[in-house]
Amino acid sequence: MADPDASEAEMIEAAMAAGPLPEGEMHPLEAAPLGPEVTLDVLARRLPKAELHLHFGGGFRPSFVWRMARQQGIDIGMEPAPPDSIYDYAGFTKFIADMRRVSAILTNRESIEAAALDMLEAEVDCGARHVEMMVTLGYHAEVGIDPSDTLEAVSAAFVRAREYWGLTGGIIAEFDRPAGPDAAVEIAHATVAAAERGLPVVGVGNDGDPILVPMRDLAPGYEVARQGGLKLCGHVDMPWDVPDALLLNLDRIDHGFSALAMPDELAQIVERQIPMTICPTSNVMQGPGLYPDIVDHPVGGLIDAGAYVTLNADDPPMFFTDLAQEYRSVARALGWGPADMAGIARRSLEAAWLPPAERDARLGAWQRESDALLEDSRRAR
């Protein structure tokens, strides 16, 4: 260890005097522990974690959107200066329109696969070891792509991601709520058929404007998926969605932050330990009138109440965030230390819909990686 009373120049000179060391060994200045703030910065990006709430249509990076639009000669109606201006937030209707607009640049299976792989690559760089990608099939059907082709293309990206990076995960096919129950049943049948063909489809969910169609109306689609062996989740965006989620017996609740103000429903969520895929930055960006900052968000209250909380990025580029930033923002707001952050990351992996045959081995490997990072966030093994 360097002499704490020495000057900076003296400490550097002493370290250099030791000469070159074998690979894997550090000089004393290098071996000193990192400070607590930078440790959390590094852990937020490096801890093994699962992304369980990630939208395909909302996860395309602006640079990818412009590149793909140019390559295909598609005019998305804006000058690329600055590129991320396509995601300026100006209300929920523009948000949904933006999602449809950027989805329209994907005109074939090749472009869909490229987009999915680009998203998975970004997640891996944030420490994701498992990703479940929500795909609203109706958006792509609107531009003439059959739901089966969309599922095949995104599945191909997951196959390549596993080959490249050992990433596990799969697709959550989402019902578009405004399309109603008949469309949900149709999507559920297509999704079950895809799973039966061996595609990495893990479940169904729902998305879209929560005002027009109550979530309980989607029950026929959920039942088809349940009978087909798929897991169930859904966007619980409004207070009235919380009892519907419990009625439908969802395996996971997406968002669901309103439950903190609903004691009876929250008690059931806590008792049943239903995982909640909380996306704090997304909620703040869309509703600063309710939660102007992360410290005001219900995530802390839900954790204190004993709810099974996981952190997720939702539509990362559309809300100017990523999975690592979600962990760091919540850590700052709630005063977490390294062990707290590692515990939430572990919970996300345990809530993942992993293949049973490899679940224990994967969780064990990720736990060893996490333990090593807690010793020194710069070294994963």
C-alpha cells in the first residue's frame, strides 16, 4: 500500500520503481480500493442482471434508426440534427406515434433481426445476462409483416446473441390493448404456435393505451396463452389495472407502481411475491406531475413494503436512459450500497423466465460473478 503521507509525485515514483509486474498483478496505486461513488457507478454497469421490461419498438437507438432509414431510403419525416430529436417527449400520443414510426422502418425479416440484435448488444453492454423483449406484433402487421415472420426474425437475433455473448432470454408477445380481445386471442394463438415450433417465446403481455380497453377484457387471449404453456405479464399502468392483474393471475406485473396506494391489493402482491418490473425513469419522464424525480417515485416504498421489485429500462432511448443508469439512479435516490445493488440485480435474475434445465447453473455462475465484483468492481473473476 502506498504511504498516505507521501506526495503524489513520491507515490507515483515508488510505484514505478517496482518495475513491470506479471499480468494480473497491480502496483499499489492500482490495487487501492475504489471510492464508494465510482464503485457504484461501475457496479451499475457490470453486475449481472436481467432486463425484464424492454420494448422492441421503443428500444431502437436513434443512430440505428437513422442508419436503417437511410439504407432503406425511408423518409421518417425529420432532419437528423440532432439525431435523438426523433424521441423528444411531447405526450403519450406522440410517444406511441414515435414507436409506430420507427417500427415502420423495419420492412422485412432482415431489418427486424438487425434491430433486435442491436438492442440486445446494448443490453449486454449494461451487464444484462438475460433479456426478455416485449414485441407488439400489431405494429409490424400494420406495415405488412406477418406476426410469424416478426417472431422468427427476433428469435434469430436471440440465437445469435446467445452464440456471441451467452445471453439467455426470449420474446414476450404483447397484445395491443386498443385492438381488443379478438386481436389478443389471435396474437396468443400465433405466439403459442411459435413456441411449439421451438422459437424462444417465453410469454405474453399487453401494451398500448390503457384507457380504451380494460385489461380484464383481454382475458380470452391470456387464457389461450396459459393453456399453451406460456407465462403471463401485463402493463399495469393505471390504478384500476391492479385488481385486474390479480384477477388474471399474472406471473409478473409490469409497472404497477399505483399498488403502493392500494393497501389490500399491495398486500396480495407482497404475499404472493409477484415480481414487479419497475421502470423509474420512464415513469418520471411521463408523469413528473406525479413523480418529478426518482426519489419521489414509489419504487422505494414498494421495496420497503416487501414487494418483489426488479429494475428495468422500458424504452431506453425514448426516455434517455439505459439499464445501468436505472440501477445507479435508484441507488442514489435510496442511498444504496454495493450489497443493496447486487441484491436487486440478483432478484431480477431470479424473476427471469429461464429454462428449468439450466436455471440453477446459470444463477450459480451469475452469483459467482456478482460476488467477485463486490470484492473489486473492476474484476469479474
